[in-house]
Amino acid sequence: METTKPDLTVVVVSYSGGRFLDACLSSLLAERQRRPLTVIVVDNDSPDGVADMVSSRHPWVTLVRNRSNLGFASAANIGLRMIDTSFSLLLNPDKDVPPGSRG
């Protein structure tokens, strides 16, 4: 079976809001079954255990655990520096990807 290298990386910056992030990542997993993509979550030291939820429920996600809340822009830049694909998408954790989305 041939594996196609992803051409899209989705970066999600997280600070709390686990139920939103869980739904977001679940929708990305469904999309990932349609097309190869990489997902990076950069967590800004969420006090509600979001990083642990990502680690246990979504092991296919690359997780960055910041030791403090660096703010959105700094966390986004950390994730964007990690990509090795042609395209990137910065997605808020309270959004999901509808089935059949084009990208």
C-alpha cells in the first residue's frame, strides 16, 4: 500500500476549551481519512488538562506542550515553524471541518 505524503499541516493553538478542541480534532481525523494531512496542537499550558486529552484521545496529533501561556501569536509561530508541508492552515479550536471540505 502506497502512502502519500501530506501536503497540508493544520496548526491549532489551544488554551483550555477541551470539548471544542476534541470536536475539532475529531473532524480533522475524519478529513484525514479522505486526504493525508498533518495536525499540530500547540497547548499554552491549559489548566484544564487539554493536553492530556489530546495525548490520550488523539495520539495521531503532534502535541507541543508550552510551559506557560505564550499567547496566540507566539504559540502559532511555534507550530508553523514545525511544518514540512507545502500548505498550512491555522485553525481555531472551536471550529470543525465539515465532511467533504475542500482545501
